[in-house]
Amino acid sequence: MRTTGGAGTTGVAALQLGRRYVGVDINASFHDQALKRLHPHLPDSSSEESG
């Protein structure tokens, strides 16, 4: 049986609940779809302090 990270639905739910999420997929099209779905829910990394 093969499992995948899918289209990012679980990741979106995790981010909405303030949880962390790691998704791994071997299918490039699912990966791209997940990134598009997750992007609006990701924190703005440009506002984070580095160091």
C-alpha cells in the first residue's frame, strides 16, 4: 500500500489549530497542489526575527 501527503487538507487543519505539520509526498502534482493550498495559512516568514 502506498500513502501520500495528499492535497494538504490535513496540513491546513493543523495550521488553523495552531499545530505543526510535516507532509511528504512522492507525487509532484500533489506536492504542488498542497503548497498552493497551504500558502495562505503559513506565517509570514519575512516578519520573523533571524538569529
